Amino acid sequence: MNCDFVALANAGVRALQPYQPGKPIEELQRELGLDHVVKLASNENPLGPSKRVIEACHRAVVDITRYPDSSAYLLKAALSERLDLTPEQITLGNGSNDVLDLIARVFLSTGTSAVFSQHAFIVYPIAAQACGARAIVTPAQNWGHDLQAMADAIEEDTRVVFVANPNNPTGTSVSEKELDHFLQQVPENVLVVLDEAYFEYAQSGMQSDSGASDGLGLLKRYQNLIVTRTFSKAYGLAALRVGYSVSQPAIADLLNRVRAPFNVNSLALASAEAVLDDEGYLTEGRRINQEGMKQVSQGLQQLGLSFIPSLGNFLCFETQGEAMPVYQQLLQRGVIVRPIGIYEMPNHLRVSIGLPKENDLFIEALSQLI
């Protein structure tokens, strides 16, 4: 075979490196023969699924020979009531990553640009580059978004600005006042994508002067705003992949034109609808995260390691040197965290907040390396 298939791909895709997820537990067990592994790498909810989700899956599984409801009527109705908006404003995705990709596909192409911050979520450059768009990356400020620098970086060909709030992997956030001031400066023909994947955790841990904003409150004032959220984090549906965006109906209509007809499966739809009403599950998850955040923070402090304060369900900490050797040694001890050199942070690791015992195992393993 002599055909160079790589040469057939568009230039943006040829230059891409695939997204690297956190190492699976099963993979590490196979590699090292470990019986017990703690995974704190992918910002997953450590509580396990809501009982309502399990029941919803049992009810929905009998119809898996049927295609799912492509309109997601019931879930959109539930979200509309909960969030005080209309179904026409909602676009569903196979996780919020899918929605971010839809936004890029609709609004970015060769000859356009996208603005995002240094250390921001890696999907932004991947989505932009795959569409042939030019990336404008602004320097971070205290590991987080410098919104003024991002506003100043917008050019004539800019179509999309991505803002993660809280940001992954650093956990930093911007306040509603800061975001409002930023949006006032953005031209109306430039879309601002406010990625609120960790919104539910941020709201439970927010402080009056520095907490992350609720982007939905700004939608009526800024028609170029798109807010994305997910059920993968606080709602515990990471494996089922269901996320959504909220925007003006005209924007949602465009996104739905390129959305795959059945991009969210039936079990995911039923589960999202069920967990949305499970306030007890959300409250318990927030409590576990708040207590775990204190536990891990204190452990890192006792080890003399600095970390970036976070409003998510993870912490980014400095390893006093190259992080990869520490990451590898933690793997040897059965603890999976996340290396983030790809985010231009080679001396940091990101650890997800787990259950109390999991957090203890992480701190104990780390203490043996410091």
C-alpha cells in the first residue's frame, strides 16, 4: 500500500495530537499486577451513581433496540423548568466536549481565529485546529484567565472565545463582575463560550467575592454568549456522556444542524433526567468534595507542597521539580493522578478529590516521595 493517507487529511488534523485521557485502573493493574488501584486522574464523582440513575437505566434498558429520542424532549423539558429557559435554547451533546466540538465546527474554519487562555482546557486548541482555525493564546494570570488580555487579543477574524469557569486543570475562576465587564468589551459578532463543566462544585464552594459566576444569568444581556455544562462531574454520569449548551435559539438551531441525530443514547437521557431531580445526591457529592478538598489541601500543606486554590473537584499541585517522575512513582504505589505537562505545567500534577480513604492513600503515597 503506497497511499499516504495522512497527506489526505486537512492540515489542522495532521498536526494534532490525540487527547490523552487519564490512565484507566484496569490498564495499570495489567501493567504492574496491582490488586488495588486508586484513580484520582479524571475528575470523576467518587460517590458512584445515584440510585435513581440505576433505576432509570433498568427501566430504559428494555428499549435499547430502539433509537433514542433525538429531540430529547423529556430531558430538555426538565432542564428548561430547572433553569428557567426554553427548550429551543438547549443543544445536547455526547458530553459537553461534544458541544464544544459542535461550536467549533459551526463557527470556526480556515481564515478565522479562536481566543483562549494559556493553561486552559486542552479541547479548545484541539477543536479549533481541527477546523483549520488559528489559535490566539493569551498569557495566564496567576494560573488563570486574564480576561482583559483575552478581550484585547480579539482580532477581526476572531469568531469564538473560550472561557473555562472554573478552569481545568488549574481550578481558577472568574467572578460574575469580571465576566460581565469582559462581555461588555467583546464585539457582538464574536461568540463567547463559557465552559461551566464544574459549575455545581463551584457554586457549593464559592465565596462571596471570588466565586465562579452563573453564566445563565448573563444570557439575556449578551446574545453572543453560549454556556456549556455537563452531567459527567457532580451528577456522576461520566460513562454515559451527556452534556448540553444553552444559547440564543438561533445559535442552538445552527448547532443542531450539525449535531448527530442520536448523539445522546437512551440510557444517558433517562439517567440525566433522573439525577437532575436527585437533590440529595448532589448535596452529598458537594459535601464529600468540600471535605475532601480540605483533607487534600491540608495534606499537601503538611508535605510543604504548594497548590492552586480550586473551585472544582480537583487540585493542581507543584512537585518541586519535574512532575513526571513523581507521577510514575505514584503509579508504582497504585495511585493514578494526572500529569499536565501538555498544559505547559511540567512541574505540576492534578489530583481529583476522592473519598476520604482514597485521599488518605494519595497523601500517604505522596509522602513517601517527598
